[in-house]
Amino acid sequence: MEEITITWHGPYKLQNIDKYHIVNKTGIYAIYRVFGNNETLQYIGKTERSFVNRINEHTKEWLHLYRGQLYVRFGVLSFEPGKNSLQRNWMT
């Protein structure tokens, strides 16, 4: 069995993510919406490209449709030595 460590960063307001160096990394991410007093997970994904590129694609495609405040958390993955590729099917 392989061990993968996830280091989470955030939450960051979606409209401010380009202010943070973490957006240039890759890994997994979770998008949340805060509306009223409720926080709801909207989407979770992984990217081999930078976080900022992928989030910008979501914004153009569908995130602009949501009401309320959107936040994102970024998860940077750390693999066992010698095993560091997202291209492997690690989610099965």
C-alpha cells in the first residue's frame, strides 16, 4: 500500500486566489459556497496543471452561476520517495 500525504491550504476567497503562491502548484482542490449561514461543498477535483489555471476554467464554465461567496481549499500531495506522479491511478 502506498501512502499519500495531503497538506491543505485555505480557505481562500475565489476572487483573491491569484494573490497566493500556492495557486501555482498542483494537486487536489475543493470549492465551497457560503450562502447565508451554510457552507456547502460544490466540487472536488484534481489537476496536473496549476490550481489557478484549473480554477479559472471552472469560473468561465460554471462558477459564475453561483450566488453567495465562493471559497477554495488546495491540497498539495506528497508521495512516497520515488513515487510522485498524479498520472498514476491513485484514486482507485
